[in-house]
Amino acid sequence: MRQLAELYAPLPRTRLAALPTPLERGPELPKGGRLWVKRDDLTGLGLGGNKARKLEFLVGAAKAAGAKSLITVGAAQSNHCRVTAAAGAALGMGVHLVTSGVKPVRAEGNQLLDQLFGAQIHYVGCPPSHWGELEIVRESLTAELEAQGEAPYSIPIGGSTPIGALGYLLAYVEMIDQFDARGLDVPTIVVTSSSGGTHAGLVAGRALLRAMGRKPLPEILAVGVSQGVINGSPDIAELAAQTLTLLGYEPRHCETMVSDRDIELDGRWMGEAYGVPTPEADEAIVWGARNGGWVLDRVYSGKGLAGLLGAARAGRWRDGGDVVFVHTGGHPALFASGGMPPLDPGH
Ligand SMILES: *Cc1c(COP(=O)(O)O)cnc(C)c1O
């Protein structure tokens, strides 16, 4: 897709991820369809995950703006913070992380890695899903560092800006190339959604290929794991349209390229709240581990796969087809306290 590459070639990008990620054949799904797993847990940077693709464009923009350091924000076990810390370490940029909770006595999981990568961690003390409070502290810290002449580049929660979402616009194109090469017939791509940028980027990629006359185009099913995205914040269609404007299309034209019908978000798998484990996600984690050796987590990808298995059991793919799960990563959180309950042996 050469014509496409010309559209995004001029955008500032810093290579950070090992791409393309593998597409693995999995088992048959309950009631029809075959599972395939897009291994975005293997993007490489700082133990990988979906944030590496977003950071290629976010860090590209930071460098283009002459930034010397990165600031971002997230829950204590944020994968986004961990991968941002790794990007800073790889590029010799300082990293400030604004995070929920208090300084742990003994760092575990992602926080251990944040420290290992040398990030400066600013503890806000609030619960993990108080995003508004965390964002305010990020903004004030950004202003403070600017006043000190540090030239920081400040990244909102999850890196879910139009620039960050570009990473997943390209991931959609990458997947279509892989499906073509292997002759797959993909009705649906399933992805876990929290701050919305991954979902919006995939929707933008699909809209772009549709505008170029390509078909068939797999639909996107997002499984929401945080209250914000389930309640419509951010507006995924709007974020997807803003992402398309970065490719040089007129904003008014972009709004017509994406419609609300392109957005499907299943909010039934979050459970009580963001980060609170569910029996369905725990079951999906075990299912993924014992059916393909995949390592999922309780906050994100386990709930996402639970949503996929739920749709399969409801007969969504009873006519067959190659159903793709985008494995967005998150496994370091398994090694933090509360990472997994005791398990029975399999087989
Ligand atoms: C951040 C994250 C997601 C969700 O991506 P968003 O773009 O924030 O919606 C899914 N899975 C994992 C493991 C993540 O770290």
C-alpha cells in the first residue's frame, strides 16, 4: 500500500517498536470461528504492549518540538507510564511520571520497571481511576518544569491524543497486509479499550482504507475496561476523525469519513470498576495461557479476551471466520501484588 505510506511518511516518528508484530494462529472458538492473536504484547520497548506504537508518534512530535523530557500520567501499575519510561531511557530523555497512590515500600510489576528505567515518579496519593485529579497534577507539573526551562513534552493519560492514535491507524494497515498475505477472512478485530486511543486509531485506519476503496474491511469490536471510555469519553468517532486530519485531509471531510456506526464498544466486561478483577477475566487469562501460552493481565487484556469469548459463546461467529484479538500487553502487572489468585492445574 504505497500510496498510503506517502500519506504518513512526512509525520515525525521515532522508531521504538519492533514491527510488524507477529500474527499467531490460535484455537477454534466456542460456537465457531478461529482465534488469531496479534502480538502487540511483543512490541519490544520496555517489555512491550500497545503504548510503544503510540509513543513512536508522540516522541516523534516531542523531538520535533525540541523537547528534552517527557511527562505523563497513569495508575500506579500503568503500562503506559512504564513504556514511556523505557522510551526516555532509550533516547536519553528525562521522564516524569504522575501516578496514583503513594510511594510503595517495595516496588512491584510496572512500578519496579519505572524505577529501573530511571523515571522520576510523582505520587499523587489518589485512587487509580481518579484520572481528572492526575491530569491536573500533570498540567501543573508541566507548567513548573517549563518555568524551570526544561522544555518538557506532556502526554495525556494513555497517550490517547490524535498523534498517539496514529500508531494504531498504522497497526490497522499492518494487520490488513498480514491478513492478505495469509489469505485470512477476518470479520472482526477485537481490542481492549481504556483511554480510547487504540480503538480510535484502528477506527481511523479502517476509515482511511474504506475511503481508498478497499474492501472487505474487518469491523472493530472494543471491550471497555474503564468507566470513562464506556461512558463515551473520549468520543471515539471524534478522536478517529482528528487522527485522520493529521494525514492532511480537511477536518470537515474527516468528520464524514467516520460515523457512529463504526464504533462498537462493549462495556459489560469491566466489572465493578477499572482495575478491579472479574471472574470472567480471570477465566479468560487461564484460557489464554492454557490454549496458546499467551500472558494476559487482570486490568486490561484479560477483560478484553473475556469480552471476545463472551461474544463467541453468544454465537457471533457461528458462520466461522478468522477472529483477531489484539493482545495489547500488560503482563508486568501480573507480577504485582494481587496479580493473580491461586489456580488449579490444567488438563
Ligand atoms: C493502555 C492499555 C490498553 C488500552 O489502550 P487505550 O488506548 O488506553 O484504550 C489495553 N491494554 C493494555 C495492556 C494497556 O496497557
